[in-house]
Amino acid sequence: MRRMIKSSAKYLLIAMSISAFPVLADAIAVTGAKIHTMTSVGTIDEGTVLIKDGKIQQVIEGKSVPSGFTEFDAAGKVITPGLIGAYTQLGLEEVSLSAGTVDARADQHPISTVGAAYDTQFAINADSSIIPISRVEGFTSAATTLSSSEMLFQGQGSIITLDDGFDSVIKPQAFMSIDVSNGGADENGGSRAALWVALNSVFEEAQFARGLDLSPTEDWNGLSTKQDVAALRKVINGDMPLLVSADRASDIQQVVKLKDRFTDLNIVLVSGTDAWRIADKLAQSDIPVILNPEYNLPGGFDQLGATLENAARLHKAGVMVAIGMETHNIRLATQHAGNAVANGLPHSIGLAALTINPAKIFGMDKEIGSLASGKRADLVVWSGDPLEVTQTAEQVFIHGKAIEMTSRQIKLRDRYLNRDKAKPVAYTRP
């Protein structure tokens, strides 16, 4: 597995550089690095990022440390915006098979008949150990949502920051999710013949209810509850992206037709193993794709068109591509993007797929996803090209703060790497 073993000397050097740096400085100049701004400025071969009060003050060419700024020397390194997990359950799931509550799953409840009313902002646990594992690999924010609701929709997802604070939600009710693949059909009537009829009916209700009073005193006899309809009105108006998981070409064609029927929908395709087969239609309908480009063999009958060239073919057709699915292993998204680049995706688009493209998909591109004046100071200092498997995130800044580069896995490694041999293993602490 990627980067499971790292040299002690390398981590010692990183730890020394961080310990010498005042992580709570209000004004920081990160100097001397190659900077991928992910803006129209492009890439600066040697530049400086000025950070003040949690925001990017300026990105400039050359090395400059204005008065009052503390320098973080990144000479010979590479800087990118903080990476964005485009589709995860971060903060909702720790151990998926836990006997306790797993907030990534929801059961049926009278408040909702189709799952649209469920809202993940109330379930995020910022203490999840998976968050520091993800952020030391360069991820500074993520889209997170339910994995299952046993209903039509997986509720309303949230955009979260991966800093070490408790108030991690930076955009609640950021998107709605639905699965129209085999899994979604199994949970909604056991067939796509039931799922798609239900989906069309629910959207017709939401369209009908655009101007209705949904207060408790008013009667409502729809398939969805009033709370569902209130959430779905934002979707049907295009104010909330609808993330639709589908792999096989025929399902993706139905997704395109759904947008033809309800023209204001802001649809984003998720997974899309066969998406390259109808890339032109996706481009014409302005439907971006969040995918895992690693599929190169069919994982089932709905993934018969799997190819490592999926991302490259979609981009060539004019489809916006984002990369970054999964939860426990979202850190591998840089490797996934690198493999997509190795199979024809331009390098700049590989970086965009991890940064500015997911920011645009979720309407967060004015705050995160690129390095420009006024944006959140979420950035990563890399040892080299982040899409190269041998390179690592050496320092991550979130909202202008240099985070502590440690995680449960690093502590576990150190526990056994440097244990006191005079004591039993169970008594050894890092």
C-alpha cells in the first residue's frame, strides 16, 4: 500500500523543521517553492505565498518576506492548494462494522419517506481519527455524506474542513446524494423499474410544491414528507447539486435524460465507470464527474466498460473531472490522479481534479481550491510532484495554521519503531 513505510530520517527532518516553526504565527511567508496556483496565473516556478489572519494575502513571484511576516522556507518544494475529498464519509464513519452508532448510515424515520430531509451537518464528529490520517496526506477539506439511508436519497451532505477544531462544517446542506446503480435499485423496490418511477414522481412533487406553503398547518399528501420537499425544492431549482452514483452506460444515459426532464437540476455524476462511453452527452449536458479512475477491470455487470483511460477520455470530451472518492483511503487520491495522468490525463488537470474542480462542483471555488488573494489559506508544501507516488506532504496549512503532521498511523509506527525493548510491547508508548 502506498507510503505505508517511510524512512525515519525523512520524518525526523520534517519534525525538526516544523518544531522550529511557530505554527501559531498570524502572518506567514511560505517562500521559494514551485507554486501551482490553480488560477489563471498558472504555475510560478519560484514564488512566495503570503498568509495573514487565516487568508491568502498574496501570491507573488520570487522570494519575499515583508516586515512582520514569519518565514517558512520551502525552497525546492512544491506548493498546491489543499486537496479536497470530493465524495467521502469523513467525520461520519470510523469503523463501518462497529456495533455502535455509525452516522454514515441512517434508518427510516417518520420525518422522511425518501431520505432527502436527512442532514449530515448534525452528525459530523471532528474527533474522527481518519481526519488527521487524511490531512497529513494533503487533504484540507472534504464533501461528506451518508453511505446508506435505505431510502431513495442519502440525505444532504456537508463540506467540512479537516482542521483540528470542533466546528468543522463550512457549508451545510451543500449537496444531495442518490444511488441509481445496482445498490440503489436493491434498496428501492429491487429494480430500476421501481427506482426511476419513484425518482421522477418525487421531483414532480417538488416542482409542483415550488410555491406552496409547507408549514405544519397545511395539508400535504405527497409521496415525500414536507421536510423532504423543502430540501428537494433546492435541488429542483438547481441551488443544491444532486450527486448521482451510477456506473453502467444505460444508467448514466438515464441520468442525462433526468436533466433533460428537469432542466434546472445541477447534476454531478459519481463513480461513472462507463462514463467515457457517453462522454459527449455528459459534456453537452454540463454534467461533471467525480470518479475513481483506478477501475481497469469489470467489478460487476454494471462496470463492463472499465478502463484506466476513463478520466482522460472524459476530459478530452470536455467533461469536468474530479478525483477523490472513498473515506478511509481518500489519501490515495493523489496516486489515483497520478495514474490517470499516466493514462492520458494532462498533469494540470490531474491537479485540478483534486483541488479547483471539486471546489467548483460544490460552489466553494471562491473560498477554497486555488491560491489567490482573499481565499482560505489552505495549502500544502510537498517534497516534490504530489502526483508522484514517492513524494509526500511535508507541511499542511489549514486556514493559515501549520497543522501538526501526525496521525494514529504515524504514532502506531513510532510505537513499534522506537519501543523500549525492556518492556512488553503492550506497555510501550510513543
